Amino acid sequence: MNKLKRLLATLAIGASLVGCQATNDVEQGDHPVVNVPFAGPLQHDFRKELEIARINQALNSPEITTEQRAALHHKRGALYDSVGLSTLARLDFNYALKLKPDFAEVYNFTGIYYTLAMQYEQAYESFDAVIELLPEHQYAYLNRGIALYYGSRPDLAERDLKKFLNADDSDSYRAVWVYLATREVDATRALTELQQHAEKLDKSRWSYQLVQYFLGELSERDLLLNVQKDLTSHREYLERLCEAYFYLAKDAVADNKPLKAEDYFNLAMATNVYEFVEYKYARLELRLLYSDEQTPDEIQ
């Protein structure tokens, strides 16, 4: 109950901010996040709802082939996933695999859901199936790497995530995930390699500032201040917030500041950017934070 009260207080304060307000200088020690930039959560896109309705209608047609039916279940499952309806998404993905057992893209989704459920062996099998069917599927290496990371196999995670990074070595998000995995193996080497790789990254993208934060070149305060710069839409603002909150939370976990991490993970989820790995794995991170106090099922 105390956690709930604190979270509600956090969101109430955040929602009352006008524009993007920076945090105060961070005090020493662990403490809840109070004064952070925030905005109303992402709203459902009505176009996705219309697309789901069209797919429902198409699935009722007796004229579509088994292959077409599997594709429609995959497409509807992806749409359900993008609006946060994970149970309906899983049902569609499972049905698509029954109709088309070699559907690589669906295995990629089911692997993510197994990871989120902490069923890591099943997750590995799903991503292995993707790679067997489509060896050049980049995101299967990302997602298997993340599964290995959460499954306490950071050395194997590092290998997969580096393969993902090598496919686009200008992408800061890829570099950050390599850093997170490598940090679990050797924190000093992780930082050195991130510094070395930073020269290859696209510094014009917002995501490069996440790398600067982990390198100690950008403070928490300045990272949150910069979220609002050069925005093109409200959605982009929420996407950046989701990312910034998640990676700040990951750093708080590494610094043994669970209260701060908890609030940042909750704030990442409060953006409702359902498609982002940062949103998805914020939920898993909270389960891991809470694991000493209650069972995972109690916080779903």
C-alpha cells in the first residue's frame, strides 16, 4: 500500500508540471523520484482499432486460405500487442503457429512473451526457431540476447547483442544493450568498450544521449532536460520519456537504489508506449524488484 501511495503521489506531481521540468540535483543515497518531466499517457490510435475490426471481419470469411488466416492472426496479434492487450495477442500468436508452424515472425513474438513470463528455456527455443528459419533476422538476436540477459547468462547475452550491434554499429540503443549485458560480466571492460564504440555512433540521434549518460558525460538532470529538445510530436516525447526512465532505472538498480529504480520503471510504464522493449521489460524489472516481498502473480 505504501508503494501504491508513493507512486500515485509521483504521478500526480509529474502530471501537474507545465511543459518539461528538470529534476533537482540528485541527492546522495536512495530515494523515490518526485520531480520529473511527465505527460499524459499515450492514447490508443483509432486507426489500429479500425484495422482490428477489419481483420475480425476478414477472419469470418470462409474463403481465405490457411496461410492467409495465419497471417491475419499474426497481424491482429501484433496490433493487440501494440495497444497493450497482451493476452489477446498471445492467443492470436498461438493460433497462428497452429496454422503455420514455420512462422518465424510469430516465434519472435512468443519468445518475447516467454521472456516476460520468466520462462527462459521456452524463450530461447522460440528465438532459436526464428534464427533457424530466418538466419539474418536481426531482432531475433536482440530478443534472444535480452532473454539470456534476464536468464542470468550475460556472457551469451553479450555475444548475441554484439551480433545485433554489428548489423548497425551506428545505433546507440544497440550499444546500450551490449553495455548492460557486458556490465554483468565485467563492468570495467563494459565501460571501456562503450567508450571505444561511441566514436561509431550517430551523435545526431536522441539515443546517443543515453550513451553519454552511461559514460558519465551527461548528468541525470541534463538527460531529462534534453528529452524535450527537437521534438516532432507528443508521441515522440512519450517515447523518449519511456526510454530515459527505463535506462535511468537500470542505472539505479546497478547503484543499489531500488526505490529510485522502482519509481522510474513505473514512470516508464505510465507512458503506455506498449511496443517499446523499455516498456515491456520495465514490467519484468518490477517483478524482479518485488520478488523478495511478494510473488510475481501478485503484481501483474
